[in-house]
Amino acid sequence: MSAAKDRVPGDPEAIRRLLRQPETRTVLAALSARDSAQVRSAAQAALDGDAAALEGLLRAISKDPKTRQAMEALDRATR
């Protein structure tokens, strides 16, 4: 995912490639292990402009070393 177009938000192909990454599956599995209502609520709050709940949720799942490594890899891949 090194091409500049891979980093363009909203690029459907870039999103598909990102979703196929094993790191994405790791993060999604960590989120799926949480209370789904909590995840939905945090995501909705973030969409409404309040990212605090989502940030807290991401901090919580990043306590697991494997999930933290996956999140860091995804962060690097999307820069």
C-alpha cells in the first residue's frame, strides 16, 4: 500500500485493500469481542463529532500487544 492513491480517503479500491489486510482482521476481531452496543455507540458519537468514547475503546483494545501491533501497522500503511 505504498501508492499515493492508496491513502486517498474514500477510494473504494484502497478501502478494499485495507479491509483485506490481516491487521484489519485483528483489530476488527478485538472490536467484535467487545459489547456491540458500546462499539456502535462510540462510533456514532465519533460521527457526531465526539471522538472521546471511540478513543477510549481504541485505547482499551490496544492494551493487547497483538492488537496494538496491528493498529500501528495500519497506521503506518495509511499515512
